[in-house]
Amino acid sequence: MRGPSLVARTVAFLVVAQIVAFSVAWFMTLGLGLAGIERFTYSLDELSTARAQKQVVASLARDEDGQIVIAPTPALRHELAHSPTMKVAAFDTLRGRPLGGSAPELVEALRPLITMRPTHVHFVLPGQLPSVRLGLLEPQWTRFGPVHVAVYETRFHLSDILDDAVEASLGLAAYILMAILMSGVAAWIAVRWGLRPLREIVAEAARIDMDSLHQRLSLKGVSAEIGPLVEAVNGALARLDAGVARQRRFTANAAHELRTPVTILGARLDAPEEPSFKNDLRRDHRRIRNIVEQLLAAARLGGNTARFEEGLDLAALARAMIGDAALLAVRSRRHLILEAPQTPVLVTGNRVALESVIANLIDNALRAEPEGGTVLVRIFEDASLWVEDHGDGVDENDQAAIFEPFWRKSDAAPGTGLGLAIAKELIDAHGGRIWVETTPGGGATFKISFDPRVGRRERNS
């Protein structure tokens, strides 16, 4: 499920920010006024004028003669009782005359102003200091028509803060709405334009498929904020491209390499009269089985589905693999010898993967060993394993290359280039090392070393 549009989120955040800014600005202005800062000076009592004017408007009524008068409601009477100096007055805006119930002092002071129909007047009665605005005269629309209402020396209530904020918002509602609307439109245009490089990157990414993983997203015109994301995606594409290429090579070459022993097996079946027929079949079967087991082990390790065990006895694993190959070695007139310490040599790893590696090395050594010779498997206390044969050996120039995927000295060489490459991959996954050296007197010695203290314990879960 997709999240909200980034443009919509940005515009929404901007609108909320403007509302919050307006509210904070109003409270800051209020604070400046209460602190006596010039041009903002007013008192808390001034906030009560809106409430007092509403009470006066609510008190307007007609008397027995049909004249509009101020007939105080209970709320206005309560206010006047608790504020002895508070005065209210009302004037008929159209006729310019005071309404009954108005305070005489206000009528006398404000009568000259009514003829001008003022929209907003702060005033102080004669004899009082003009430093604080005690009175307010404003026109109000009532059920009886336009009326100018004057209030003087009102008293502050906590609810006046909210009332004043609402009044200020209503008074500036059109301006605020237009400002928010225009800011939203400007933000939408700006963000859309600013995200144009990102949309282009999205279009580039949409064109990449399994046949074009070599392509990379362009960094041209990308902002500093989006650049790391694009670089991370390019890195992921590079790793994916390498993995897919490796997988394709692996699949193609595996099919090719498996075909070789299968072809040899078919050729042997055409000549069942050969004295070594059964031994050759067993050898071919073992070669194919070792290849398949290594492929499965590599696939499991690559998918992080294989379990790593602590406390695997390297000598016991080698002994089991020698037991599997013993009958074939005897029938092919070769010998297998194991040299291992009396105490277990413990490593951490995947049992199936290590068994397949050891089996592959033993199988290669048996094929390289001359008839009547001895393949020696050695286990050392430092968690290393050697498999020695006395065949033709491996040229020094080729000792590193033989672990490359599907490397072979020549097409005429027996065996497959698959086993050693997978063996190296499996040993690398165990944090170990595999290499080959020349056996003293001739031949090849494949060596594996493990650090017994290092294991892939995190993969036991």
C-alpha cells in the first residue's frame, strides 16, 4: 500500500505550519502587549470588550413604546454587579441617537462621534490617564439593525483569551484563507518542480529489467538529499547484476560440466565387457553425486537456509568420507590413509557442506593417484586438513586458477572444473581458506585451514 503523496504531505505540513504560526504570533503579540512594549501596549481587560459587547447586543429589546433600549440580561447584570466601574452604552447608527439604558457619561462623551459613524474607536473618559485604552466603541449588527455599542472598564476573564482569538481569526478569515490557499498552490508548484529529477529517476528505474541490469540511474541534476538514495540503488543494481550474471554462468556451466561425466558414463555402458566396468561406473556415479551435493550445499549457503553447527569434529567428518570412498579405492587399486590427532578437532560449520568438500578432494586425489599409490588425508590440531596425492600435480602458474569457476587445463583433462570452485565458495562461507601446494616428490596437496574460534554462530537460528 502506497503512502500519501510527498507533494500533498508537504502542502499539508505548510498549511498546518501557517496555522500554528498564526496562533503563535497572536500569543506573542498578546505577550508583548502585556509586557508594555511600545505599539503593542494593552491590558488583559481589553480582551474582555468583545464579550461585553455581545452581552450588550443580547440585552437589546423594545420597551412598551416600541423604542429600542438596553434591558440587561442576567449575564450583563452579573457583569455590572461585579465590575462597579463598568459602563455600557448603545447608539442607533442610522439616527445617531443613544438608546435607553446607556450610561450618561458615555453618551455625553461619544455623542459627537456617532454622527461620523466610526468603525473602531478606543477612548478614555475625561479625567483619566490615556496610557491604557479603557473603552471601545464599535458598530454591531443586531436584530434591530446597525447599532454602535460602547463598553468601558470591562474586567478580564480567562475565557476572554479564547474569545479574542476566535474574533481575531474571524476578522482575518478571508486573508488567512487566501494566504493559505496561495501558499498551498505555490508549495505544490515548487515541490512538483523540485521533484522533477526524482520523477525522471523513477522513469529510468521503471525501464530496468533482468536484461538491462547493467544500466545505472543518472545522478545528473539530482539534489544532495536524493543523491545518496540514487547511489544506494545503483549499488544494489550493481550487486544484483553481478549476482544474476554469476547465477547465469553457474547454471550454464553446471549443465555443461555435468554433461561431461554423464557422457563418459554413457560411453562406459557401451563397453560392459571391460574388466574395470563396475569400478568405472561407481567412480562416475561418485563424481556426479559429489557435484550435485556441492551444488545443493552452495545453493543452501547462498540462500542462508543452511544451519551451522558448533563442535563439529573435523577428523570424524574426514573419517566418514574416507569410509564412503574406501571400497572404490580398493577396487581401483589405490589406498586411503587418515592421520588425525587422538582428541577431536572441533570447528563450527555446516556438516553437509564440509562433507561434500572433503569428498570432492578425496575423489580428485583418487583419480590423480597412480595405481598402487596412497592418498593421505591429514588432520591437524590447528583445525587444518590436507589431502595429498602423488599424481601429475598442478603447475605453479595454475595453482590459483584451478579454483576459478569451471577452469580446466584443457578440454581433454578428465574431471570437472566445477568441484574446486564450489569447494572454495563453501570454505569461504565458513571463514576458512583452501589452496593447493606441490606434494614433496610430486603430486598435489590440497589444504584447508579453519580458525576453530571463528564460526558462523549467527546462522544457527
